[in-house]
Amino acid sequence: MSFDTIVVVDWSGAAAPSPARPSRDAIWIGIAREDGVEASYHRTRFDATEALGALFAAEIAAGRRVLAGFDFPFAYPRGFARALTGTDDPLALWAEIAARIEDAPDNANNRLDAAAKINRRFPGNGPFWGNALGRDIADLPRTKAGYANPFAERRTCDGAPGAQPVWKLAGVGSVGSQALLGIARLHALRERFGASLSVRPFESRDTPITLVELFPSLIAKTVADLAGPDEIRDRAQVRVLAGALRALEPAQLDAMTREGDPEEGAILGLGHEARIEEAARRAAAPPLTPPRLRNDCFAMPQGVNWVPVDEALAKLRAALHPVTGRETLPSAQAQGRILAAGCSARRSNPPRPNSAVDGYGFAHAATGAGAQRLPLVEGRAAAGQPYADTVPPGAAIRILTGAILPEGVDTVVLEEDTATDGVTVAFDGPVKPGANTRKAGEDVAEGEPALPAGHRLRAPDLALLSALGVAKVEVFRPLRVGVLSTGDEIVASAALPAAPHQIWDANRPMLLALARDWGCEAIDLGHVCDDPAAIEARLNDGAAQTDVILTSGGASAGDEDHVSALLRRKGTLSSWRIAVKPGRPLALAMWQGTPVFGLPGNPVAALVCSLVFARPALSLMAGAGWTEPQGFTVPAAFSKAKKPGRREFLRARINAEGAAEVFKSEGSGRISGLSWATGLVELPDGALEVTPGTPVRFLPYAAFGLV
Ligand code: AMP
Ligand code: MG
């Protein structure tokens, strides 16, 4: 069993409200959830108990499981419970203490008088001692002088360094007062939450709320290390310990809560300090950010001339890794995001066996072949309205789609196959056992993996996560993709005037839209002229705010190819001459730690290179893994004598006959063909004679993640 929320309470036995300003030796509550840890300050025990009650109720309503730990003893040395209640059950002792303790909303309380009254039942002047009040209390020794205790001084687990005996009611660390007052309040919570709450290790049931005893001093050194510069110690204790417990392996934590003595209880984590301290440090560490890419990651071996597409893709895949950090989001808001950790079902779907149809439910064993007539029980079972009683064998119940099968029902007959007068239902047997029912967990069982890390969340995934009770998901932060256009002839926007020798920037809107389609954060780095200083300044700017930069234009090796020239001089350029058409060399470089994809300026080549090379590369960097477009083979509706040496991508769409037709011109300046097309036909590296009917591979735009 795993806990969603960890609560750590630093309790107080104070006799008056703590100061209004958060201070030490008061009640502090630390709450750790998947999205972080918070700490709150409470001036009175009543206020704290109210807050805990509200928290528990809210978490139960949300279907979440809570482990709440308190820093006072939950039990006493052996024999005390029996002497006071007649049983060894520590929870019977809780009821007994609760009946004796009066604790007002302003912290005024009778703990010392209640302790004296208990002392009176035993020979000697113990077991309780310690009174710092002005007045004497009969049968409660002020100090330990001349003290005789009929019980052991300490529980076995009180051997923990710094732990105090439970009998001590005054002086430093008088944990005895905290226990008497705390147990009374916890008993009230037990009564309020009934079967939804259990106390370990005394009870072993799995319940939405689990209470345990703990002792933050077990990890005092780590708490001190991880406390903020001016943080109040009590606050740091609950914050660090809550975070640490949440960072433990769930199974390990669950096992820890079950350790200990059935009579004397246990301090959670005693003997496992190193493990908890390690978890505390892990929880305090900043979110994992992967290492940056190496500067030489795009290097091509010397002497390589034309690289085949598949080899270029393999090189790219080997060079890259995920580069974004992680965050936790409500699942419903995580559409389009990539899971950084896999999700498992928090509850089975369906949670209980239920009916798949509207009809009548009964126990199969009591039916047979031929005409069946079963008396109907009163009432019905409907979705959201379970039937609370048992349906006796040989009887049937009206049941509707989605209703939980009542006790005694394992089979449902379809309404259309029955006749009824409201008192009896008749149908023809035999009916198959379990007919028209859905088994609990037949879709997904509790704990089963539902979605793997690296999965991009789409609309149906949000349905699945919600159905399985997964309210939050750990996802990668979106990859920040900067887009920069270069070229003296380019006018930044179609909203601006363009002289005849100028053209409007077609690539930037296209590449920004591609980045958005791919679930990335698209960052517009604008347009710069073919001026090395201007390009350099813009790349500096871009590298500081993006994870990857796509440039277009100036990427070849000519005089006016300023992007590649600059990357060669100041970055680490590797010009990949890829055997692909359309497409010229792809300039790959690292610029101040940020990878730059220098795409050709020609919009047709820019799109093809983006889809074929940038798309899988960005997917890998974003955490979704390498992607390969899923194409399908269709007959060609065109003719072409393809030469060997380069892989070719043709703008194409599927015609009414299901064959691939290609755009009327292969001219790489024909932007209209990109819009005419619904995908690309991919022709292999070798020579190919295509005639109508030749099988060719068609890659729809959607296969490249275009929306
Ligand atoms: P380049 O790669 O700079 O040699 O450019 C190749 C061709 O693409 C030239 O005809 C450029 O005018 C054109 N081109 C470059 N950048 C863009 C752009 N952002 N939008 C439209 N055409 C462009
Ligand atoms: Mg140019």
C-alpha cells in the first residue's frame, strides 16, 4: 500500500495558546504531496486537530491515502494498559485517557490532575511525575526525588537517543504531557473517522488514514543540514521528515509502519535512520535536470562525404538525450505533455464487479436450463446507487448498466430476454455464468502500469488517468524551441511592405507552428539580415532562453551563407551533407551549450528537413523518445524515373482511388505544393522506376505530428 500524502505533526503540551507569531515549541504540521511540501503553524491543539480533521476529510473525498505521524508516544510501558483498562490493547488505553483528559480550545487542561488521579490507583508515588505549577498536586511528585514506579521507566523503543520517558510531565521534553493531551485528541479523530482510520502498528488494516508515532530527532542532524537559514527548528523538522517519508519506496514505508510491539508501539523509522536521511536529502535536492549536450555531439567522422538519411538519423539519435526538467501537474491540465514517470492505477477499473447491461441479476448457481422464474427482491441496483443487502440464491434483482453487482449476484440476464410482472422475472435458461457482467479490474487492476514514461498525453489518456484515480502526473517541462530566420532579402512579416527584391518570411511562421504542433514552447527569435554580428547577437540571446534553436537560410557553404560561417568560426559546426532531396547540408552546431539546427532557407527543403530530422531529434530532447513516422504503402498514381544516390521526399496526397499522387512540380520554390499535399511520398535511396501502380511509401503529415 502506498500513501499519497504524508503528514508530520510536531505536537505541543502547552497550557496556553502559542504566540500569534509562528514560533518554536508550538504545533507545526508538515504536509508532503507529490508536488511539494508545506508547513503550517497552529496555536492550539484544537486548531491543529480541526485542521487535521478537515485535511483527512478532503483527502478521503479525493480518494487519497494519508499517513499522519505525531511526535508523542502512542503507548506506555508494558502492563500499564492492562492495569488501567483490563486489556493490553493500547487503543483501549486511548479511550481511557480520552475520558479522563479535559482540554479546552485555549489549551487550558487538566493533564496534571488527571495524572495524579491515575497515580492514586497504584502503590508508590508514580508512575507519573513532574509538576512545574505554583500549586502542589496531591499524588503527583514535583520531581523524580524519592520516586517509585510500578512500571518500567521506558518502553523498549524509548531507547532511541534523546527519547524521554512517557511518565515525565514537566521540564525539558516532557513528552508525558504531550502524550496525555495528544492521545485524547487522536482518540477524537478515531471516533470521527471510524473505519476510515487505523493506528499502526496496533491495527493492520489498510485504511484511507493511517496514524503512526514518530520522532523527528531521529534525523536531527539532517534536519539541521537541510533547514533554511532562519527557519524555526520545529518547522524544519516537520517539513524535512514529511518530505523524507514521502521520498521513501512506498513498500518500504508501509513495512516500517507495521514494525514494533503490539503493546508498546514503535517509533516509525527507528533503526532505519540512514535510509530516511538519504530520502530527506533526495527530497530536498532540486528537480533533476539532465546534463547538457556535449559540444562535439554533432561531429561527423573525417572524410565522410554524403551521409545516407538512415545513417544521419542514427547519428542524431546517438548524439542527443532529454534536456528538459520535470514538473508535477494536475492530470487534467497535462494534455500534450510528456510523462517523465510512468503512471499506475491507483484503483482498479472497474473498481468493483458491475453490470454491463440493463437487466436482472442473480446467482448463477441457483439457475438451470429451460424456463426460469425468479422472485424479484425489492429495490434495485443502479449506477451510483448500490444495493446494500444480499440477494438470496434463487431470487433476482432489477439491475442497471454500471451498477455494482450486489452480494449474491454474479450473472445478469439482458432485459430484452426477460418478461416480468414486477414480482417475478422469467427467462430461458441456461444463462452463461457471469454473463453481462464486468469483472473488477478487468480493464486495469490496481497498481498495474497504465502509461509509460515518455508517453505524450492525448485526450483518451486523460480519460484513462481520471478513471484510474491518477490526479497528478510528473511530466517534462516543454522543450523551448527558438526559431530564427536569416537573409537580406527577407521581410520579417507579411504585415510589412516588401519591395520587388524582397520576400516575406515564410519559414518562421511555419517552424513556430511546427514546434507548437509538437507540444514544444515556440519562441520567436525574429529575423536578422545576413550580418554576422547581428546573427551572433541573436543566437546569444536565443541560447539563453531556449533548449534548441532552428534557423533557416544561410546554412550552405557559399559566400552569403553567414549562419554556417559563423557557427564554424564561433560555435562547433558540423555540416552534414545528407543524401536527401529536397535538402542541402544540414548545419548542426552547439552554440553556448544550445544545439542549433541550421535548416535550408528554401521553405520546401526547410519543411522536409524539419519533418525528417528535427522532429525525431526534438522529440528525443523533449523526453518522448525517438520517433519514426508511421507510413503506409499505397500504389503510385504517378510516373518517375528516380536516380540512385539520394532519398527523395515528394509532396503528395492520396487520391479518390487510394493511390498517391504527387504535386505537379518538384520545384523547391513551390510553397503552394506544401499546402496542396497531405503528406510526403518517400522514395528509397537507390534507383527506382515508378509507374502508376508501383507500391510507394506514403507518410501523412499527421505521422510527423502535424496537427
Ligand atoms: P539560403 O538557404 O539562404 O541560400 O536560401 C535559399 C532560398 O530560400 C532563397 O531563395 C531564399 O530567398 C529563400 N529563403 C530563405 N529564407 C526564407 C524564409 N524565411 N522565407 C522564405 N524564403 C526564404
Ligand atoms: Mg540566404
